[in-house]
Amino acid sequence: MHKFSFVPYCVVALVVVVLFSGGTRTAEAVTCDVSELSPCMAAITSPKPPSTTCCSKLKEQKPCFCQYLKNPTIKQFVDTPRAKKIASTCGVEYPQC
């Protein structure tokens, strides 16, 4: 059994707060705001499967994935084997940017 540290939760929370304060818009109708993915935190930080809400948000934010991957602060959370597995579980294709 893995022992989870409190530090990753703090880092994730900090990233969400920082990014929530400055959402970026794309030319599409989707507002690219990584805080919209907060329903996925439980699945990212633990072995829990993604919730229905998480999967809905992943599908909604899919047009923003390449933008998130270009941001080094966000990339460290969305470009991981766990994040890719969550996307796959939700039926969301992981982008090739």
C-alpha cells in the first residue's frame, strides 16, 4: 500500500487557485480553465476511478489539453500516466500536440 503525502494535495490546490484566478479563452466556445478539472482531483491523487463529473469535465475541456500541456505548471499534472489512464477510462482521447 502506498503512503500518500499531503504535499501533492497542496501543490494541486495551489495550481488550481492560481489558474482559477486567470482563466484563458480559446477561439472556440470552451473557456480553458484548468480549475474546471477539479472534480478529477480525487482520481489524480488516489487510485479511485474518475467520477461521472470528472469525465464530463474532461470531455468539455478536451479542446484545451494542448494549451495545458504547453504550460509547465499544469503539464506536470496532466502529462502523467495516471492522467492518461483517467482520460482513457473516460473515453477521452489524449492529445498528440
